[in-house]
Amino acid sequence: QVQLVESGGGLVQAGGSLRLSCAASGLTFSRYAMGWFRQAPGKEREFVASISGSGAITYFADSVKGRFTFSRDNAKNTVHLQMNSLKSEDTAVYYCAANVWGPELQPRRYEYWGQGTQVTVSS
């Protein structure tokens, strides 16, 4: 049974930083690309970042480029999203997702999802 468990969310002031983590189990981790998506109240789920199975390829939404970094540790079956210079518009529930195809940008391309972690940025 595949499980993705996010952690690291919380309340932070604008300009601050948070580091989200996602721990995976039940899958051959290095074979799966991973993605982060977020969903704010009343809005659709949107792409934040993705990373290939090896970690060599990453993609970022334009809204987070230069502020967020995405890394993975295949020995520990974890990924990390480092979020710096946070803005109020980054407030959302952040979801970790996995897919076997590659670092996709569309949520429908992901097979497995975590339950999400809340990030709230106060201005």
C-alpha cells in the first residue's frame, strides 16, 4: 500500500521560510517522479514543483521560481520543498504526489497523493 505523508506546514510571517517534507512508503521510490501541488480555498489545485526520480530534473511554477527549491533523498524515500520569501498568496494546503511517468505538471498525471499540510502566510 502506497503512502505519502507530508509534514512541515504551519504559520509563518510573510518573508519567512518553511520546509515541507514528504515521506513515501510502499513503492520503489527512485522510480517515481514526485510533485508538490497546492490548493487555496475556493481555487483549483495548482502545480508548484516536480522532480524526476533521479532528482536531476526539476520544474517550478512561475509563481515560485527563485523562491522554492525541491530536492529528494532516495536513500530515505523523502522529498523536501524549501520555501523561502513566502508571500500571503502562498497560503494553501500543500499536497505531495507521486507518478511513475515523470515530473509532470498536471495533477491528473499523478497516481498517488498525500493528505496535505496547511501552509499559512500572514502579511
